[in-house]
Amino acid sequence: MSKTKKRIYNPVTRKYYAIKQRTTKSGKKGQIKGLWKPPKKTTKKSLLEVVLGR
């Protein structure tokens, strides 16, 4: 099994770009969707924060 890339790096701009995942018999690469951003970290709220609406 091969691992598919979800992002590509541009050394000139020093940014990562997200690509569409595409599985084809000819092995064509996916199109660039836009800038890649890391997933947001979720934080757990305490019961007090939920009650007070913070």
C-alpha cells in the first residue's frame, strides 16, 4: 500500500498546499485545493464555562 500525500511543499513561498485525493488507474495526481492549514486543536470546556457561556 502506498501512502497518499495530502499536502505539497513549495520551497519558494515556504508554504504547504492541500491537494485533492484522487485514486485512478493511471496514477494521476490530484488538483491543488489551496493553502494547507493544520487541524484545529479542540479544548475541553469545564462545566463552569458551559454554564456561564464563556
